[in-house]
Amino acid sequence: MGKEATIYDIANELNLSASTVSRALKGNKHINIETRKRVERCAKKIHYRSNSFASNLRTQRTNTIGIIVPRLDSSFMSKCLAGMEEVASENGYNVIISQSHESSKKQERNANTMFNNRVDGLIVSLTIEKNNVACFSRFADKNVPVVYFDRIPDKSESTCFVIENSKVAYDATSHLIGQSCRNLLHVTLNSNANVYRERISGFEAAVEANTGCAGRLLYVKSLTMEDGQGVADEIMKMEPLPDGVFVANDQAAVGCLLRLKERGIRVPGDIAIIGFNDDPISKIVSPKLTSVHYPGRETGIMAAKSLIENLNGDESFNYTEKVVLNAQLIIRESSQKLETNVKSDI
Amino acid sequence: MGKEATIYDIANELNLSASTVSRALKGNKHINIETRKRVERCAKKIHYRSNSFASNLRTQRTNTIGIIVPRLDSSFMSKCLAGMEEVASENGYNVIISQSHESSKKQERNANTMFNNRVDGLIVSLTIEKNNVACFSRFADKNVPVVYFDRIPDKSESTCFVIENSKVAYDATSHLIGQSCRNLLHVTLNSNANVYRERISGFEAAVEANTGCAGRLLYVKSLTMEDGQGVADEIMKMEPLPDGVFVANDQAAVGCLLRLKERGIRVPGDIAIIGFNDDPISKIVSPKLTSVHYPGRETGIMAAKSLIENLNGDESFNYTEKVVLNAQLIIRESSQKLETNVKSDI
DNA sequence: GTGAAAGCGCTAACAT
DNA sequence: ATGTTAGCGCTTTCAC
């Protein structure tokens, strides 16, 4: 209740100057250890708490990292965020998080809010909408580092943290082909975002690399489980039926898989299916879903670390344009048409 | 690059005083409309951005809400957070989020950081460790409202947002009994946290209300999928085998269910299973898991709204001790021993 | 309708 | 090892 204690109150109480108190509180080396002890005791006694605005106003630093993501309630994203928060917290930074909900307008508003809040650095994963990255260049102008992860801009000066989408898409598709699939389908968003574009190119490259294989794309509005069910209905109408389906995320893949089963299609017998992200559901659905493991936590950790190193003046990451993390195809039941070594794992 | 523009720069440029510029920027009524226009144009021209520290330092407000949760990467929690972020954002508040990782030490550190950062309000879900809620009373002392959700303190002055854990646990257990289960097992944490304690009491009440039923508790270290698998192994050793199992979350329930199936136990034929939270996996696992729908998003929205209304001086929530949201048993396949109307939903 | 002046609480030169 | 001083950028009385 009532007035806040300040360093002046401590200073008065102990007959010291404010600067000595300030130094003592920060653990400055030149301060007599006894003085420090007294200051700390007094601070506790009068319920002093540091006023970060005043401090920020002076130091022009906030110890805060801004994070803007499309949405935070996906399995993948919450892993990324958890990783970032941990690193930030270990290094004395706060994180402020906001969601763009895939709207580039909202994304811009969020960016401006972060800008006015003077975040020390920014971590962004872009919307799938056509992105106006201009709102982020303001940060660069003020020497506030920005890093991107997952959904990154087509070109930027910033460090980006991604996986090799085209390569793993290639691997996934090749795996289907290796399982004797010849009529391949890739279900994805009609988006120019790097992640989808690259998965498409990986898919197409694998199809082209194997004579006798046909590949086509099916675009969906979004990649929810419900969309996946709709996809299954579409698939049932195809002539001939595809025998291998690679879906751009696990939610949609699982929706599709379950609906196909309901319709009497055997998975993987009639149609092999592969998802993307290695969400928990992929290990739960029956048959277990082959998927691409996307190291979300690690991505978050790397992104936050690089940002913080940059803030601490360690420039090593400054010249790194792109950090590619290792994603990997996890083969489970849903794609194994041939009788090979079927691993089981939960 | 370089220096930040301040209101003084604008003032100089236009031959005004800083106070006039400040008023103009805030849309003060007494300012000449022409003056305001000029100020706004100039602000844009010289890339002025308001310095929130200086402003906060003066006004003693931050427009920031702190959120402390055990961890943010669970399905339930990310839904809560998404709801909170939305409400906050709509009302011009930022959210800063931190994880306690179930450590009350970390929780206290986080609380202190939030305290020093002068959050305008705080939203907390407690750790399962014995909670030292003292670190939160500092907020009340300074008239910073704190609300809790899900894991709430045993007693506090704050508004809490919860579901009726004991009631839904009672419902779940009764449902099992209605499905002819007589040997019941409740798998949960040995914790004094309200959520687990109440689920236990609901379970026990239902068992006692039905003569001829036996109930026992099985405590686990945590409620991960792996723990659920361990539970299945324990269950296999029980004599007699339980025929109805109510698990305190879906992760562990699914782990248990799958392992039981591997061991040749029929679910629900031999053992009926019910989980808690209605995570996405509950709809995916086969058989689909009966669970309790916990309205996470709504909980988050309610909590954030109440906090903000409180901050805006609307006291309506101030005297509300507890808001109980509606949770509901969702009956799926895993609990239906008897041939009744089996609903299917994804 | 606008200006002058003080001060929010802290930190960092500079001085001793 | 400690004190003095000035100022970060804004808001807000109080004056005119």
C-alpha cells in the first residue's frame, strides 16, 4: 500500500548517497562489503523494489525480448516458445509474446507495439499472408536485432532459424516411392511462405527423380484436422486413387487418415500417409503416423540464444544468415506398405 | 540508426513547448486542432516514437500483464494463454509470460521479476509444489490485482477461475460405475494442489455412493505419457484387475491405454478408461478416450477480462471470489463397456 | 490554447 | 569507497 520506497529512502536511512545505494544494489565491486550488506538489509526492511522504468530510462535497455508468432496454441509453437522463454529467463530477459493470427495487419500492429515498448530484440515467425516486412526494418534502423524462425522472409539481413524443408519433403516423398507408391499427392497450403513452397519443391523433385511416378498437389484453406477430413473426401473422388499422400502438417494428416479409414481405405495398405511436425498425435493415431520431426524446442533455444548473444555484443551470429536445424523423417506405421522392420514407439 | 526523436525535437521544429506536444499527441481536448495536426505530421516525419519508460515513470502504469504458469507447452495451457493474449491485446495490454517449471523457487523469482517490472496485474497458475503464496501478497499490498486460474491457492483474497473438479470427477467415476465397473482406480499426483485433491474427493465420493464398489488410488510422479505406460504395468500386477480407471490427465491416460492394449487388455471391454482435459490426442487414440472437457481458452479469456476490468476500475469482479467454469464429461469409446449409443466424433 | 517548471527514480561521469 | 551532479523523456500542475 501507499508510496514506493526508492533508493533515496535507503540512502536517507543509512546516511549514504543514492549512488552508493545504487551501486550496492547492483553488486558493484568498489563498494564496501559491509555497506552492501547494510543496504540489502535496509532494502528488504522497507520493501524496496527496483523501478525498472527509471532504470530503463537511464540505460536505454529493457531486458525484454519481443516474440511475434502466428498463434501460440499449437504443439510445435508452444515448444518453440517454451525453449525461448527458458533461455531468456536464464539470461535475465523477459519475453513478451503476441499473436498475429495469420493477419499481417495484426502482425504490423504487434511489431509497432513491441517497437514502442523498446524491446531489446525481436523474434518473429511470419504470417502466411503476403508479408510486409517493412515494419521490421524499423528495428534494424535502431539497431534492435531481429531474428526469424520457421516462417522467414524471402530476403532479409536477419539471422533465420529453419529446417531444410525441401530436403525432408524430398526424403518423405522418396520414402513413399520406396514403399512402392507411384501416384503421389501432396496436401498443402497455396502459400508463398517458405515452408510450404519448399516442401512442394522437395515433393516435386522427388517425383521427377523417379520415372514412372506421378505427383499432384492438393491445396487446402488451412491445415486443421477438419481440413484433413475434407481432404480425405477429395481423395476418395480421385481417379486413380493416390497410393501415397504427404501432408504438410500432422493435424491435417491425422484428420485425413482417420476419415479414410472410416471410408474403408486401408492405411498404409491402400494409401500410405506421411505428416509433418511430429506432433504428439502422430504417435497416438492408429496406425501411427510417419512424420517429420521438427525440433521446435531446439529452434526456440537457438533463436533466443543467438539474439541474446547478439545483444551482449557477441557478434558471432551477426554474420550468420541462416541456421539450418536438423529435421528428420520418423518412419512409423502409416507409410510402411512393404514388410520391413516396423519399429514401434509411443 | 542514431538518436531517438523526443517530444522536444517536435517542439523545437514547430516552435511549441514540450507540454503542448505531449497534449497534442494524447489527443487532449484543449489543443487547437490545427496544432495537433501539425504535431502529428511532424512526429511522423521525424520518426518519433513515444518512450514508454518515461511515460510509465511518470504515470506509474505499464499496460502490461504478467502471466506465470507451470509450463506453457501443454495443449491446455497454450489454449489458456492464447485466450489471455487475445483479450489483453484487444485492450491495449501486453502480456509477459514466464514458466515456473513446477518449481516454487522459480515461481517466486518470476513473481519478483514481474513485481519489479511493475506489471499492472498478474495472472497465475500455481506449481504443484507446496506453494509459498507470500510472494504474491506483495502485489496485493501495492494494489496490483492478482487472479489465479486452474491451480489456485487454498485461501486467498483473489478472484480464481476454476472448474468444478470434484463434480466432474464424480461424474466421470459415476459413469464408469454406470458402465458396470466395480473395481475402480484413480491415477493421479500425490499433491495437495486443489485440482488433484478435488478430483480425488470426487472419485471417492462416487465410489462411496455406490455400494459394492471398491476404489483405490495410484499415485504417479508426474502425468506424462511415459508415466501412463508405467501405470499400465502397475495395473497388470493388480489383483483383481481394476475394471475402470480414471486418470487425472489425457497424456497419462493415453499412455496407459496404449500400453494396456499392447498387453492384450481390451479397452473398454476389460478395463474402461477416462482421462481429463480433452486434449486433441483424446479424439485420436483408438479407442477414442472419454475425457473431461476443460474450457482452457474460455478460462484464459475470463481471467484476463476480469483482471482488466478490475484495472479499469470496474469493481464488479473484485468481490467475486471464485468463478467456476463449466467442464463436462465427453463420453467416447474408451469407457463404454455397455452397448449404448456410441457417438463418434473426431 | 499554450508555456514554464518540477519531478518521476535511477545511473554514470566526474570528483574526491 | 563514496558523494555530487546532471539528465534520461515524459506528464502535469500551475500560471497566463
